[in-house]
Amino acid sequence: MERVHFQGLLSTTAKRRRFLLGAGTLTASAIASLWTHKVVALSRFSAYPFSLGVASGDPLPDSVVLWTRLAPDPLNGGGMPQVNVPVRWQIALDENMRQVVLRGVTLATPELAHSVHVNVRGLESNRWYWYQFKVGNEESAIGRTRTAPAIGTRLNQLNFAFVTCQKWEDGFYSAYRRLAEEDLDLVFHLGDYIYEYGIPATGGVRNVSLPEEFRKETNTLEQYRLRYALYKTDPDLQKAHALFPFTVTWDDHEVENDYTDDISENNDRGQKVSRKACCCLSGLL
């Protein structure tokens, strides 16, 4: 890969991360001014809280973003109390998590559906790391991630895959099962991570029973969070996220079919803007 292309990739990733984290910071600032939830160190949950797995993304030469969400009942709003919950994280040089190099604590808040995004800095470039989250007596699966090469580094090879258009009710994610067998450095997701259409009560070809709320098209913040949660329950998608860092962009169905700028499919500007905001605040991007 030529240097100019790699620098462009890092620049795009950094700008995307600044946009997302900046939006999160603004949201956090607004929330802080209206702070209503106390911090509670929960030790017991109604079910396993890391039901949606772990993920990492937007790798830079010295940092990467780690993600998880506390959701013991993911298809019924998450199943978490309306309190802030401290979540411990650590990142290590080995898959057994014995050589921990960084650790910390972050808050999972109701405003972000108890999802967390940890921007881990101070890492070595172009190397694998392993990470894990803990809350109370519960531990997440161990995820693996990789930092980007240093700017100016000449690469002999870069193994990556790209994925797109994963409509949950139309098929199983066997492609992700195959992808997890590959020797990859990075996965690019080109959009349509979710589809906004209402899902049949039988879950389409998956033939599973879903709550009534999934039969409606996504319009509200709660509906977008439910839709992302549904997709992330898939074990093959979870495995791919746990094995490789993702760099993600969106297409149209993250919001609405065939939208452009602020104009919706039905030429309704106000609804379109509202749905874009709900998608961006879903806590799952």
C-alpha cells in the first residue's frame, strides 16, 4: 500500500472518530448539566449483561475504540435500571489477559442505553491487542484488536475484508462465520448495518418470535436501539466483531431507504432529520 493512500485512510478514520466522539462529548456535556442518575456498582443482573458481545474499531497507530453494551434483556429495552453503572476495561498483549498494559473504568449511562465507547490511547503501532470488560462479578468475552501501522511505514501486505447490506430477517450471517476464519487486519463495513423496515412476527427466514415493537418501521430512538440490539445478538456477527477491528460508515438503511441529504424517501425533511439524530444517538454505532 502506498504511503499517500495509507495516510488518507488514517486521516479519514481520525476525522470520523473525532466526529463521533465529539458528538458524544457534546451529548455528555448536555447530560451532565441535567445529571439525574446516581452511580450504582451493580453486582447482580437478571441475565448475562454482555449479551451483545464486544467490538473494536477506528484503529489509529496509537489508539483504538473499544465497545460493549450492558443488556441482560436486549430485545426488551435492554433490561437495565435507570442508573449509571461503572464498567471496568483492560487491554493486554496476550489472549489470556495476563500481560495487561492499560486498564480503567468508564460509565455505562441510561442516556446511551448503557453502551460504552472507550478510546484507548498510548498503544504501540501495528500490533495485536486483546481486551475485556467487567461489571460486578460478570466478565465479557475477550476481544482482539489491532492498531494501524505508523504513518510512513511501508507495508508488504494488508489483509482486509469489506462487508455490507446485512438485512437480518432475510438470511443468516454465514458469511461472517467464514470471515472469522480469515487472517485479517481490519474489516470495512460499507453501510446498511441495519434495515429500518418492520420485521415479520416470525423473524422472516430466521423463524423466531419477536416482540411487537419490531414489526414497526424504525422512527424513534428506542426503536433504533432495539434494531441494533437485534442484529448484534447474532453469534456470527459477534464473533467477527470480537476478532477484528471494524471501520464503519453508513448507507441509506441506517436511517431510511433512498434518502438524500435532509430529504426523506417521502420528501419529508423534518422526519428525516429526526431519524438521523436517533440513529446517531443509538449508542451502538
